[in-house]
Amino acid sequence: MAATLGASAAVAFEAPAAWSVSRQMIVVTTDDWNADHGVLRAYVREGAQWKAVGPAADVTIGKRGSAWGIGLNPPERDGPVKKEGDGRSPAGVFRIGQAFGYAESAPTALAYRGLTASDYCVDVDSSPYYNQIVDARDVGEKAVAGATEPMRRDLHFNGDHAYRIGFVIEHNPDGRKGRGSCIFAHLWKSPTTGTAGCTAMTDATMERLLAWLDPSKKPVFVLLPKPEYARLREAWNLPTP
């Protein structure tokens, strides 16, 4: 969110090594594993303190809720586990990857990919490009055969604006077969419409996040049901909402 926004709610910082270098964190909390919506908050670390930045914002997540994904945090045993096509958003701590959108450029410091009609995110787990965004002109049409995630949704799905701007949430970065793919933060269809596994929000919220995110600060994305957040907050040294 914009650098001019105020900050509050400082907390101590002693994060696990995997994200101890992070100085920006986006946190989404939901009521339980099956909730399809939640609240997003952003934090910045100044010295040893996390501080909230900007207002909280409503988001929608997977239409069937959330499940443990593959990210930076240690594996957890209790709760559902993310699988391909389950309609759940991955829970845990994840690196934030590249931004993308329909325009050739966008006002963000993140690496940015201007999407074309031949760009696909491959959700076919038998493909060597599973969980990667690729250009069919480069890898060949056969390499994206069966993929259901054309990135220029406006061209493929009658003007759909979901991916007009967004960014990659780096779940399952090594592409483990069947563990879920193509997880993004993107624009929502409505405040009550769940996603296939992404986190969706208003245009204004996304624009603020993209303007605020700084790759030099190693930003991470956290999604957890509130009971899990409360259980893990101290051990993982997460901000206090």
C-alpha cells in the first residue's frame, strides 16, 4: 500500500529463518478452513518491529476454503492439504513472485509480465511446465494442451478482467505433481464469489499493493484460518492483527 499511508500496531520480530529477511508481509485471515472469504492486512518491518500499513481489506479465496500448501513454512499435519483442482487456497507463508497484467507495463517495483493471448499457466500436472506461466509461441501448443488457465482472460473469456493486474503467490514452486498450481492474487468478480484457489480483491486494493510491494524487501504472503494463526503466531512471529 502507498508509502504515504500511516502505520500502527507494532509487534516484535523474530521470524523463522525462511522469512527473517522479509520486511513486507501481506496477511490474509479467514474464519476457518472452509470459509471462502477473509480479511487482508499489510505490514512493514522497521528494525525489530512489524507495523500495519493502510486499511484492512475484504478478499475472497478458494470457493471451498483453504488447505495447507507448499511454501516457506514447515509442513503442518493438522488440517486439509492442498491438491490440484480442490478449489482451496493454499495456507502458509509464501514468497511473492512477479506481477502481471493486460497492459505492457504497470506502476510496480515487482518484476512485471505484460500478458499476451498465447500466455498460459499450466495446470496439467503431467506437463514439464506444470505450475509455470509460459508463452505457447515459445514452448509449443502441445506443451500447453489441456491447460485451463489462459492468462489473457479478457480475450479468452469474453472480457473477464480478473487478471488485468495481479501477482504470483509462490505456492508449490518446485511443481510437485498434483499439489496445486497457478496461485495468484488477482481482481475479484464480486465480494461473494469464491475463486478456484487464488486470493481476489478490489481493483483499488490491488493497485495499492502493487504500488507498495518492493522486491528488495523480500515480501511474503501469509494465508491462515484464524485458529491456526492464533496457534502459530508466536512460533512463527507473525504480526498481531
